[in-house]
Amino acid sequence: MKSVTPRRILAASLLVVLLAALSVGGCGSDEYEGSPAPDYGSMLAGSPPRLAAIHDQADELLPGGLDAYDARIAELKGFPVVVNVWASWCGPCRSEFPLLQQASAERGKEVAFLGVNSDDDEDAAETFLSMNGLSYPSYLDPDKRIANDIGATHGFPATAFYDADGELTMVKHGEFRDQEELDHYIQDYAVAGRPG
């Protein structure tokens, strides 16, 4: 019989703590309370008409799939576009939503923001949006056709950046760590249109 050493006790304790953290922070945690939205009304007042039309659809889940999404991207030529692919069950998506809320409030007069709710239950997505107000709509993508078309194939979240000519310049897989990182991507890949 092996003796119990302090090193084994420490290793077992660390494993228990890690498993507990994973179960609390997992994608299905019921303790999620949402993220209050910025004051979009005052921050986005005076937006150009095509961007104001997006703000008028805030928190809506739009039908039409890939065809409707492609038509919207084409309609937005002249503006840089940021598209976040998310699902209500996705823990990292939840973590980065406050960053997208802030960025869309601060830059929504010059940059178009859209969402793609992919591989998700529509009722769960609506509940999620009621707790995390956005200044923009999300396209329903239950079969992941939009996500696959833009190259968001390595899990969620993923964020696609289009330049003002409507060209896809970059798809970032995984969540943004902080506002500075997201702002950097918006500036480089959407506003400046640098290919990634």
C-alpha cells in the first residue's frame, strides 16, 4: 500500500478545486446573471441610416439564414462590419458579451455590428438576449451554415471582420480577453481592412 504524502494530498486537492471550478464556470451554469447593457440610445443617437436600421433591430433574432445574412453584408458596403458568432450555452460567449456591448455602443456610429446565433435553441437565445442587451440583431443559424460559410469552424465564439468593401479580412476563434484586444481587432481588420 502506497503512503499518503503531502504531495499526493496537494495534487488531489488541486484536482478537486479544478473540477469544482469547471463545473461552476461551465457552459450550462444556471447562475449566470447576464450583463447590463450600456445606454445605447444616447450613445448611438445620430447614427447613419443604415447603421440606425441595425440599432432598430437590437436583440432581434432574424430569420432567413445564409441568404439573408449575405444580403445584409452586401447592403452594408461602405461600413466596416464586425460579426460575432455565439450560442447561449457557450460559456466563453457569455464572458465576452460585455466587451461586444461596449464596443458596439462606442463604435456603432461608424462600424456595423451583427450577431450570428449558431447551433442554438431559439427560446434559449431569446432568454439570453433578454439578460444581455445588444445594440444589434443576430441571424438565426441553427444548422451552422452561416458559421461554416464565414469560417467559424473551430467552436464558439468566433468573430468575423469585414472591411468597408464587404471583404472578409479575418476570423478570430475564441473569446476576446479584454476591451483593448477587441478594439485592436476592430481597428486593424474592420476599419483599416488589413487582411489577417
